[in-house]
Amino acid sequence: MKNRAPLLTVLLGSIILLNAALTADAQSKDKAEIRQWLDQWAKAFRAHDLDAIMSMYAPDVVAYDIVPPLQYVGKEAYRKDYAQFLAQYDGPIEVEFRDVQIFVGHGVAFVYCLERLNGTLKSGQKSDVWVRVTSGFQKISGKWLDIHDHVSVPADFDSSKALLDLKP
Amino acid sequence: MKNRAPLLTVLLGSIILLNAALTADAQSKDKAEIRQWLDQWAKAFRAHDLDAIMSMYAPDVVAYDIVPPLQYVGKEAYRKDYAQFLAQYDGPIEVEFRDVQIFVGHGVAFVYCLERLNGTLKSGQKSDVWVRVTSGFQKISGKWLDIHDHVSVPADFDSSKALLDLKP
């Protein structure tokens, strides 16, 4: 029987190299897709487009929002929270992202950034707040869906004040 | 020349199956390691062991903590924050995790949970707070290191109060 070892070595070596190349390529594609997710979200949020916003979330999303309670469990609960938040504003809410960091694995990703929300409340008052945002994603049927949001401002323990006027 | 197609088919099929098995196995191993990270962190935190805590973080960690500023950039800044927090307590700080969810990819993971911190302040006053925690991890040289923390309580916008007494 002919010795097949050289063929197998070349084949396995090629598979390993191909795998590494595909992984690097997939990672940069995944990062670009997560960045697109953020921009698409900002566009939908600016426009108060609740359906477009919610189409970007997984059914079993759990959110720790800037407002109580401690957690919103599931898409329906989080949708109501979004609707209440958007209803406070009159007209577009401008979104600015800063210091965005994106980490991608195999079908799993998370991102964190500072986020400025800037708009006019229905009372006529201007609102301009910097919040901290962390989001976790899962790739489901080839599409990145947000499965976890955490949005907050820091707290001052002595006064029990929420610090809504901090700037980066 | 002998037809090598059957051999190649079997070989490639075996590689694909092996790959899937290894992935599933690696995922459950990774999840167990992240869970161990949490328990190890709780033990070090309870004991005020700052070195043990900081050995679990990546050098370029960025933290959004419950206290200001908006962000702590890098391990040294975060270490000072930890030191100040721990210094407020007299004796052990008990940690309870609830509703822990762990997501793992290839070298990337994130976790979210509710966390109860329970101890006695140096003033003699008892402190018992539920916070929301999200952490992001990278596997660096075979070890999971925390590269991002987000810890918070919700805020009441009308009163600007930080809600430090919510319970799940």
C-alpha cells in the first residue's frame, strides 16, 4: 500500500491554515455587522420606530435599563419600557456613540460604549444625557440579535443621587 | 492512480463531526470556567483580597461602576475604585448571585446577573444592596480574564434618585 502520510499532512495543514483565515475573516465581518447594528438602532431610535427597534432584539432579551425595575425580562416587557421612554420626547432623539469597543466570538458578541441621548422633552425642556451602555448579542439564523442590554448612569451613595449630568 | 475520493470523504466527514463535538465540549467547559470565575471573584471580594480580585482582570479593562465617574479605564484606575469600595466595609461582604446567564463564543464570553452585596459599613450601619452586573471576558493565554464590568442600579428620573433599595 502506498504511503499516504505526505498527502494527509498537506491536507491537514491546509485545513488548519484555511480555518485560521476563515476565522479572522469572520471576525472582522462580525465586528462590522455589530457596528451596523448600532447605527441601525440609532436610526430607529432617533425616528421613534418601535417596530424597527424591537426587530433587532432576541425574544428572550433581558434588559437592565436606566429606569426601574431592576430588570425587564423578555421582549414584550422591554418593548413597553422603550415605548414609555420614547413617549417622553417630542421629535427626534439624537444619538452619539463614543469609545465603542466590540468583542466577537463564535456566534457571540458584546459591545460597550458611552452614549449621548439628546432631544426635547414634551414639556419643552431639553434633555442631554450621557449613559453607559453594554449589549450582548447572539447570532440567530445568520442575524445578530441583541439578547442583553445594560444602560445606566453612576450613583452618588452619600446623597443617593443618580448622576444624570456627567460628561466624558 | 488509485481513486482517493472515498478516503477524503471519510476524512473530511470525520473532521467536521470531530469539530462539532469539540465545539460543544469547549462551550460547556468555557461556561463552567466563567461560573468558576464568578465564584472565585465572590470569595476574593468577601475577603477584601484586592490582589486576588485584580488578578482576574485584563490589563485594558474598562469598567462602568455603580459610583462615578462614567468609566474607569485600565486596571490601575479600577483597582483604586475597588480599594475605595472595599474600604467602606468592616469585615466580610457577602455576595449572592441570582438569574446568572452565561454566553460563550470562541475566546469571548459575557455574563449577566443580579447581585446582592451584604455587609456592615465602618459606621456600623448594615448595607444590603441588589445591583445589576454585566461582565465581558476574553480568553488570554488559556485563562478567562474580565475585560469589561458594568455595575449599576436604576435611576428615578423625576426625583433624580438612585434606587438603592430595589429587590428582585
